[in-house]
Amino acid sequence: MKYLVTGGAGFIGSHLAEELVNRNHDVIILDNLFSGAIENIKLFIDRKNISFIEGSINDFRLLKDLFENVDGIFHEAAIPSVSRSLKNPFATNEANIAGTLNVLIAAKDAGIKNLVFASSSSVYGDTPVLPKHEDMKPKPKSPYAVSKLTGEYYCSVFSELYGIKTAALRYFNVFGPRQDPTSEYSAVIPKFISRILRNESPLIYGDGTQTRDFTYVKDIVHANIRAMESNADGIFNVAYGSRISLNDLARMIMEIQGVSMGIKYDSPRPGDVHDSLADISAAKKVFNYFPSYTVKTGLKETIRWYKKQ
């Protein structure tokens, strides 16, 4: 099959593109390198069945050209940060909403029948019900969450009106190799790991009792591919299906590293939710998604990668 991965030089997109190449599919990576990096794809970009195009999903003419004769689209491209969206909601809207609409229209025009969209658990907001299930009323707390929810609505409309099978996967706190720990917008696990490897105390915004359903990136990749191959249509949580507090997460990383140190705390960040836990039964039923990595096994692989860097 021939697939196009938007945002394919990013953290999740690069892992997805690599797995597709390893499965002998033809792959086109489209990325404007805003948050992606050539470094993420350098180990496999020279393979004969992959090509890289530097460009934006806001360039509709480019999308029209690239989508010809493509069997399916994995739409990973986005500005992927709650805190960044609070500082610049216009940029988030332009990339995540207008860009997604461009991708859907270009897919429709090219006759593409399958698209998998990277959504986010942030659409649930801070509703107290746990675990989160797809039938719950969304309650976004940030422009980023609004942008992902809007993308879901657009996917649903295009599925209903134009016959494109669209699977919107709500990712829960993805982690793994290739996450950049140096950015101020970086996720918590790469920041914890990088600080602990430097013998610095991990820093938590809040009291550390907040919980997350952390999901290893390879499980996210397999969910994407299974959703594509099954012609899944609709909204699906993709997660590990269990939660851990940030305090316990920091201690687990220190335990893996064989070190012990105190934890630093700072004020909670606006837009962050307190608790997150996914019901993944729909993904299990529809496209046979079963996570293979616990938080601890994923952390061991991730720490091993960061130490090599």
C-alpha cells in the first residue's frame, strides 16, 4: 500500500512512518519541520520505499499533488501543545483546524477512502468521570483541545457526506524515544528523564497527585495501523488503560536509574487537567487494539534511548 504521513518527521509520526516502511509499504512523509526534525527520520529515510517532502498542510496545492494515487492518510501534523496554544491560539487554529480541513478536502478530491486522525484526550477536559469513554460530552479547556475536537467533527462530517472512513484516535499522554526534552513545551516524561540523568530533581507543576494514562509510542503506532487496515470509522481512545500519579512516575524513573532524590514542585499550569484514564474497550472491539507496553517497560526503552543520546 501507499501511505502519506503528515507530520511524519515528528515524534509520533516518525515512529509511524518507520513501522510502515518496515512493513514494506510505500511511504510519503510531509512535514514542515516546525516541531518535527530530520534527526527523527535519518535512520530510515534512505530506504527505497520512502520519500520526504518539506511542506505544510496549509499548502492546499501541494496536498492535491501529493495525495494522487495514495491509499490512505495518517494525519499526525499539528502544533501539539496545550501551553503553546494558550500563548498563540491563532497559530494552533491555523495548523490544527484549517490544516486538517485542507487534508480532508484534498483526500476527498483524490478519492482517498481511509484516513486516521491524531486527536487527543485533552478534548475531555477536567470532567470528574473516570475512565473517560468516547460517549462523554467533551469539555475542552484549551485552544489545543478545541482544535482537536473540531478536527474530530470535521472527520465525522466528511465520513458521513463523502464516504471517507475516518478514525479519530484520542491519544493519552504518549511517551517514548525522540521526544525533545529541551523545549519549554516538552511533555513531562522526557523532562523528568533528562533532569534525573543530569542528577537534578524532577520538577512537577502542582502537587504531583495528578494522574495520567501514559501510553508508549509503539502502542500508538500499532493502533494507527490497525485502525487503517480495519477501515475503522469513528472516535476511539488509544491508551494503556491504567493511570499513575506524577509523584509515582518520578519515583519509578529514579528506581529504574538506581538513584534517589527529592522532587521539586511549582504552581500548576493553566489548561492542565488533574486526572486522566481511558476506557479502551471500543478500540479493542473495533480494530483489535491491545497495548503491549506497561509504563515501566516503556520507560526502560525510553531511558535507554535518552542515555544513548
